[in-house]
Amino acid sequence: MTLPENHPLATGATSDAPLLRAYRGEPPQHLPVWFMRQAGRSLPEYRALRAGGDMLAACLDPALVAEITLQPVRRHGVDAAILFSDIVVPVLLAGVEVSIVPGRGPVLASPVRTPGDVAALPQLDPEALAPIRRAVSIAVAELGRTPLIAFAGAPFTLASYLVEGGPSKDQLRARTMAAADPATFDALLAWCASVSGAFLSAQVEAGASAAQLFDSWGGSLSRDTWLGQVAPHTARTFGALDGLPVPRVHFGLGMDRLAADLPRYGADVIGVDWRTPLDVVAARVPGRPLQGNVDPAILGADDDAVRSHVLEVVRRGRAAAGHVVNLGHGVPPETDPDVLTRIVALVHEQDVPQQDADGPDPVRP
């Protein structure tokens, strides 16, 4: 696969963007920052646009998706947009009956728990991804030199929703399938990798300049289970981007113990949650750029606490080969948007560390 001639990486529009330089481990013009779930319920303009509407229907409306994707870039001045979507959108497009229940999340009409259930899962028709490609094209045309990040769920996290039938605190049914029926679990992960990979590649081909897999529930697995049963399918998902020169980010909650393993399965950049300091993770993956890891809980604190915490994250991030500031998870819906805008301004004020004998530049108070 190659990029279309009008792709922003092919034209050079986003090639030198601070986000992509940091993802490549090159010194950026300024320290880049964006937030997971930045286009969402914390923005009043988002709430006004989405009032009373169905979430999955919104995810399939190209003009609406593009507008929501652009909102945080306009408001906060972040260094990247990420496509507004949901982890189950490719499942829906494949023909599986799923809905998003307010206050609960994605819910399947029929959970996938037996070999027959897995065998009956429909294949994703590439033509079904047309609304996603269109949404990306509209957003990219407006973004100009600001990169768009493609979004998809990692195989285990997607499989967890399918097996559990909805959100779960411990993914017990999915973990039980992995232990009790590894062949069925493997077949389900293969299906998830196929639809997530197609979802990612469609976004990149349409104009996204980077791609991120969200392994929200990967931390519920033991290291041996993730490596032995899940990792090959994560690699297959990223493999859908082979030949497309985009940085690949892997983010997983509670997966810091796997940081050193993730590059073997396709990750160029490691997303880090709030639990583990960035310099600790950097020591485990020398030479690898990191993304993270502001604690979302700090967003509800006073300005001094927010400032102190963000500067500490920046300081620790200087141990990595490259650093993109982000949250260690998503923006809570009750967050004051002005807090995020001030964080962006603070991060952009910081000196970009230089690799020289004098060590990293100081963090500005």
C-alpha cells in the first residue's frame, strides 16, 4: 500500500508537524500536546451539536464527525485531532447489532460466546467504510498542517465488548474464554484484528497522519496471556498499515509492565497511563517515544496543582526519546474546557529538550 498523492504526508502538509516529529523521536518546534477524548462531552459546543442524538448515528454522519473532530483543535489549539468515533463502529459497519446505551456504553443484542457465535460474525465490506473515509477527508481538508490521528480499538478490548455484551469492570467472561476455549478466543481476536485493521487503514488512506490503537482493557490480562494469545493479533491490526508511513501508537490502561514488549508488535510510540512515571517507562524502552501521562483526576484541582503536575509530567517525559503530552486516559465529561486550554498553553511554553552534553533544558515554572 502507498499513500494517495493528495495525502497530507505525501504533499508534506503534516510531515514536519510537532506531533509527528516527536513521534519520530526528532526535536519538535514546540512540545506537542493533545488529549484523549478531547472531542466529547466536556465541550459545550459538542453537547449542543449532539443534543438528543444517537451516538452511533453521529459516528456515521461524515459532516458531523468532521465538525466534532475539529472542535477541540479550534478551542484548545492542540497539536493533533483524533477522529471522533467509537470503538464499536467497525463492528456495527460489519453488520453486528450493537447500540450505545446512555450512561452505560456499547451494548450488543447478542453477545459472542461460542464457536458458532464467532463463526457467524460477518466480514466487513470495505465499501461500508465509505462514511469514515468521507469524514476523514472533510476533517483533513480543514486541518491543513495539523495532523489527524486514526482511531481503533485493539483486538482484546474489542473482543471484550463482544464477549461481555457490553462494558465490564474485570472482563471476566473474556478472560474465561481465553483460558477455557483458546481456539474460539483466537478466532474471535482474529476477527477483531481484521475489522480494526480495516478501520485504521481506511482512515489513514483517507488522510490520517498517525494511528492509535486503544487497548483499554488489556491491563486486565496477565503478561503471559497478552503476549501468548493477544499480541499476535495486535500485530496483525497494526499490520494493516504496512507500507503506509505513519507512526503507530499503542495505548493500554495498566499495561506499563508490557511497555518493553509492545514495539515487537507494531508500536512505534508507547502511550502511558497515569499510574507509572514517564521516566520509569522510558528506562524500559530506551530510544522509544512516549505519550502521556497527565492524571485526568488533576483536571478538577486548582490551577496551581494542575500546573505543578503538568510540569512534573513534562520533566519526567524528557527521559524519553520523544514526548507527546497527553492524559493518562480520557478527558472526564465534567472537565472545565478552559483547564485544557491552559494546559496546552503551558506545554507550548516549555523548551524543547536538546540532546547535548549539558542535559535537558529546564522546565519553565
